Amino acid sequence: MKRIIDKLKIHNRIRVGYGTAFFLLLISYLVTLISNNGLSNQSKWVDHTNNVIMHLEKLMSDLKDGETGLRGYALMKDPHFLDSYYTSKSRVEATYEQLKTETADNALQQARLDTLGGLITGKFAVMNYGMEALRDSNFELTDSIRAATYKGKLSMDLIRSLIIRMQIREEGFLKERRAGVEYKFRLLNVVIIVSLIIAFLLFVFAFFTYIRENKARREADEKVQQYQEQLRMRIMELRSVNKELLQMRSIEKFAATGRIARTIAHEVRNPLTNINLAMEQLKSEITDGEDSGILFDMVNRNSNRINQLITDLLNSTKFAELTYGKTSINTLLDEALELAKDRIALYNIGIVKKYSADICDVAVDKEKLKIAFLNIIVNAIEAMEPGKGFLTVTTKGENNKCVVEIADNGSGMDKESMGRLFEPYFTSKPKGNGLGLTNTQNIILNHKGTIQAESEKGKGTTFIITLDFIQ
């Protein structure tokens, strides 16, 4: 639980750190965007003011061009000089309209433009009058022409003065707007510097957070691995203890079965001997009758059968003397399979061998252990469906033990059958006597080995035998 809480704390710190970083950067980017938009707007107003000043200068220049053309016409008496006069008039009108549009948001400049428009109209009227008077007087300087000239000069001075005032006003705007641009630019620089500082601080925070949290995570992972390793060891220990308990139970059960078998043999054979003696006596006294002979034979035959069953039970549950010899477990299994080859061919069973090539030899009673393997192989063959069965025989070294696995893909066994698997006379075969696996268990236990079975209904059964290698 503490490990889970520590991990949650680590994750929460990381989330808070990166959430704060994201929030600060978002604010920084928004301020940068707003400042950039403000700077862009201020720049547009600066351009706008420059355009107004430029158009005012152009308006004055166009008026001068018209005045110069008229003056040249008066001096040179050449009508070609009037071309600049006529074009200046159209240019002045176009520039004036542009100025009206550009100063639409400024009432004072609009009022001055209206006054300027009247002065310009009067100026061109005076120049028109002067041009016509020059033609009529054949370019002689008359009093009316002089008066028109003075009037035109006065009108031009008024126009120049008004344009200068308008330019001064626009230059004031330009100064203010340039100051605004500079302020926005400085503000943007400050925001960028602050953003860089925040980014650097966030980098430092992320770096140290990563180092600290990564260290904590490594420590937590190491603890997890230690816990997992301890848990794995405990599980292995529990499994080992459980196997030992099962083996002890199996040995105790086998020993108890042997005691019961010897008790039954003693208790049954004594009365059975008396019955046989009595039958022999009766048989000697009764000499006539064919039916009585048949009955005597029946009693004698069944008495012998009971005696044989008791003998088999005793043989399957007693510890026998073994003749040990060094042998390869792989070779021993091959010999057991060879003994069962007729049955394998009859049932059309496939054999899969998974032998370990470098497995060590074992010291066993070859003939008895071969019988044990043969019993398991025969049972496996008979549990499988003919033509569809596969018998898998595996050998390997595990925990310094020789392990043999004999697996089939037959019908398998239920829990009740598994619980009584090695009991004497327990069998699911119609013609079996139920002593084969009991005898097999006896042989394995006599070799100080273990035998256990794993089975699942409908999927097959696996017998696992462990023996000691030659030391």
C-alpha cells in the first residue's frame, strides 16, 4: 500500500509540475500574441500617418507643378507648358480624395481638408483666369493679370500654411505612434525575455524533477523487484513444501495401504487355509457324484484366485530389494516403448520424444523401472482414441533431479479419480485389476523417487516422475 501511495505522490508531483509549466507557457504565449497584435496595429497606424504626410506633400507638389506650367506658358508663350498644368489638376483631385479617406477618423483634419479644398478650387480658378487673360491680352501684363497673380500668390501661401499645419498635426500623431510602437516593441522584448526565463526555469525544474522522480521511481522499482523476488521465492518454497507434503502423504498412504494389505492377507489366508483343508477332507470322504466334483473344483479354483489376489496386493505394496545399475534414462524409456510397440501399432498412436541429449545417467533397477514406465505407457495408450492419440515422452534435468514426463491427449480424469489414482484395485478399465499404478508407485518409491499426475477432463493426463542422478 505504501508503495502505491508513493507512486501516486510521484505522479501527482509530475502532473502538478508539468501542469504549472503548461499554464505559465500558455500565459506567456497569450501575452506575446497580444503584444504582437498591438505592435502590428501600431505599425499600421505609423504607416497610415506617413501616408497622410506623404500625400499632403504630394498635393503641394502637384499644385506647384501646375503653377510652374502656367508660369512657363506665360514666359515662353508655348502651350506645351500647359500640359503639366492640366495633369496637376487631376492629380491634385485624386490626392485630395485619398486624404479625405485617410483622415476620415480625424474631425480636425477633415475640417482643414474642407478648407483646403476651397482654397485649392480658388487657386485653380485664379490660374484659369490668368491663363485666359494672358491669351486675351496677347501675353501683355495688364493690371488685372497683376491682381490675379497677387491673388494666386496669397491663395498659394494660405494653402501652404494650411498643409504645413496639417503635416505638423500628422507628425505629432507620427511621433506618438512611433513611441507606441517602441513601447510595444520593448514590451514584446520583455515578454520574450520573460518567456525564455520561464522556459529555462521550467527546463531546470523538469530536469531536477526528472532526476529526483526517476531516482524515486528506480528505488520503487527496485523495491517492487525485491518484493516480487521475495514473493517468487515464497511461492517456490510453498510449492516445494506442498510437493513434499504430497510426497509424504503419498508415502504414508502407500505405507498404510501396505499395512492394510498385510493385515488382510493374514486375516484372509488363515480362514482360507482352513477352507482348503476342509475341502480336501470332504473331497476324500465323498467319492460318489459328478456334481460334487464340479463343486469341489469351483471352490478350489476361487480359493486359489483369492490367494493370488492377496499375493499380488502384497507384492504391489511391499518394499522390494532392488538391483541397481547405471543406465541412460532415455535408453530405458526407448526399451519400455519397444515393449509396448504392438499396442502402439494397434491403437495407431503417434510418439513424440523430447529427450534431453545431455542428461546424466541414473542408478536404478532397470527391469523394475522399465515395468513402471510400461504400466504408465499402456494406461496412456488405452486412454486415447485410436488413430488420434499422441504420446509425448520428455526427459530433462531440473533442480539436480532427473525428470520424466509421460503425457497423453486422452480423455483425462476427474478430481475423484485423481484422488484415488494409486489406490489398490481402483481402475476405470473393464478388465483391469487396479494394481498396475499401485505397483508403479511402489517401484518409484523404492527408488526414492516421486511420482505425481496432472490431468484435466477431456484434455489428457501427464505423469511426472523424478529420480536422483548418479552422484
